[in-house]
Amino acid sequence: MMIRETLPRSPYLAKTCPEAPVGLVIVRAGGRANAMTVSFFSEVAHHPTSMWISIERSTQTHSLLLEAGAFSFVTLERKQAAIALECGFHSGRDRDKCKTLPLYDNGGGFLFLRDAIASTACRIERTVPLGAHTLFIAHILSGDAQSARRPLRNLLLSDLQAL
């Protein structure tokens, strides 16, 4: 996937931003699916295993999350920078981003990404409005982790700045 030449430079990435891993939120609702790049997420608790993601309210992903009540979270590997850029620069309202991704159904209705460090199925338990964003707190139901012997490293925001 060669997209570097066609994407505008992000003012967010061009300026100072906190170093953070990059992931994807994938959500399906009402026959539609969307993938969105995120860098604001974290584990909440071990028991029950939970996490949070922060999503801007104006995005298609936000409305799909409210409709579905569930999502897949994908931890991207450093070599998946092109996927992060594609899913971060284009709106799902304009194109079907999931159509070009190597996705598979985990058997429980969740879309997982091939060759990612990990993909997890998450059920939203609570939403917290935060200005222009919503914090979605979710229980992690199941997951699929990369078991290759090669060393893996999370994709970081600084990796995207170098492209």
C-alpha cells in the first residue's frame, strides 16, 4: 500500500505530540464497517480486562460505536504505518477503508487485522463525554495475538512523522 505521496501532512503530526503507540478501532454496525487510527487509548483494569479509547464526536466511527456497542481494537506493528496513515487521513464517509484491509472475522462478529501485534474484541460498558470527544470504556472479550518469532515493535506516532 503506497500512499505517502498522496496524503497531506497532518498539522497534528507536524507539531509536537506526545509519543504514543498507534492502533486501529474497527467497528461494524447496520451493514457498515469503518476503521479509524487512534493514539489515545489505554488499559483500564485487569479484572475485568478493560480499556478506554477517545473518539471525536463528529466522526463516523463515533456514531457507529454508539450504534454497535462494541468494537475491535488492533495494536499495530511498526511495519503497518501505511495502514495507520490510510485509516487516519480518510473519512469512512468518503470511502470504505475496511474493503482494502486484510481483515478477518474472529468467529464472533468482530473484524481482526492480519499480521497485527494483537486484535481484541471489546464491548462498550460506559461512555463519558469529554468536550468534542467521548471516552468509550470497554471490556475486552477475546483476542488474537501475533505469535511469530520475529521481534515486534508497536507503531509509534514518531514513526508516522518520519514518513
